[in-house]
Amino acid sequence: MLMGIKLKYAAAVLAAAVSCSSAAAECDLAAISESTAAEVFRACRAGAEAEAGDTASELNLAYIYAIGKKYQDAAKWFRRAADHGSADAEYLLGTLYLEGKGVTKSLSGAAGWFRKAAEQGSSEAENNLGQAYCEGNGVPQNFSECAKLLRKSAEQGNDAAMFNLAIMYENGRGVPQNYREAVKWHRMAADHGNMLAEFNLANLYANGRGVPVNFYEAKRLYERAAEKGYAPAYFNLGLMHQYGRPGVQASIPEAVKCYRRAADLGYPQAMVNLGSMYENGQGVTRN
């Protein structure tokens, strides 16, 4: 979940942080590359301004500590910024509680901070709080509340929420089962580059759920997900190439290639299929 921390400064701020005398320089920061004068100035001022109670600087200093994996210090400054009303800090503090980084892990604590941020309109927090209701993590399980929050987040453009809402429509949880709605939200998430949505939308096209069966479109979407390194997409492409589908010509060499990529990514069924092809000398030298 900490990958959700959208760090504003990246390498430039890291370089500035290690070169200045503020509290930020205490972080053990590694990656250093080009920087700009403005970013250096911000990083070097962050510690002093945060100590003075500037909310933006509190948040920036927390980011810097989080980059340096000093999560206790990050939690301290996220809390300071959250106490001053920062929705970003509330959301990120919730992620620390969710993962138990810098604080004692607490699902209810995470949900509490996500709720505060969601009440301020944070789409990330709405998505995470929605997931908490779906899974009963820190709050009573409530699929209707989950769907409500996911929709609010998705309508703000959060592709993770779009994907999660599509899954709700596929499974009929919190909303009536509706494959057309599932296709709609998966497509929106896929248009944002969401790998899981690309894969699930491909499955819907392959199985004719919510859309007419279209193996060509399914293949195209599997390829998009595979390009992002998603092993199940490589595996499904392997099946399509091994056996052929309407609009997709069979190609044993391509099947072998796809199974091998999925197997290299640790996908067990791809290892089984690839092993069978070696055993039978199908597209490869029998071995």
C-alpha cells in the first residue's frame, strides 16, 4: 500500500535532503540524480518550516522520511500534518497503520484515518475504506457501503476503484450482478492502464459476458496486461496460441513463448503446460 504514496520530490529531493542540515538529512537516502534549485530549496527548508507548524512542510518532511524508510519519523510528521487537516496525510497515515510501518498495525486505526481522508474527498481513501468494508478489515463487513465508496472514488477517476467496482458488479456483491456494468468499469480502468482491469476485461470478451464473444479483442487486452508483466495474461495467451480461437490463429511457437514467459514469472500452470510440451516435443525439442 505504501506504493500509493505519490512522492512529490523523488531523486531531486533525496539529493537535496542529504545535502542540507534539516531533520530530513537524517534519512538514509540512496538514489541521487539531477535536481533543480527550487526542489533543493524546498527540501532544505522542509525541516525548519515543519517544526514551525507549516502543514505542507510537515507533509513534505513525512514524505522524505518515508522515502528513507524511517517510518516512525514519517508517521510522526504525517500525524502532525493530519492534525492540521491534510487529507493526504490522513490517507498516508492510514496506509502506515494498515501495514504496521512506524506504528503498531491496526486495521481499525487504518480505517479511521481512511474515513477522515474520505470525508475530505480523497479518492484513494474512499477506495481503501471501501475495500475495508468489503473485507471486514477494521469495520463490520458491509458490501453496500463498500460499493458506495468505490463508486465515489471511481467517479473521481481512481482506476483502482473502477476495477474494484467492476469486480463487485461481476460478483453481485453490494450491487445487482450486471456484466455490462462490469465491462463499463473495467474498460474505464483499462483506459487508465490498469493491468488487472485489462486482464479481467479480456476474460469477459473471451467468455461473452456483458459483451459479444470477441477473441481478437480478448487477445489484444491480454497482450496489454502481459506487457506489464502479468503472468496470468501470458498464460491465457499461451492457451489461445496453443489451441487457436476464432480470429486467433494457432501458433505452437507463440504458445511456447508465452508459457515460458509466464513460467519465468512463477506461474505454476504455465510450468505444467510448458513441461507437457517438452515431454511431447510440441513446438520444442522433446526433452
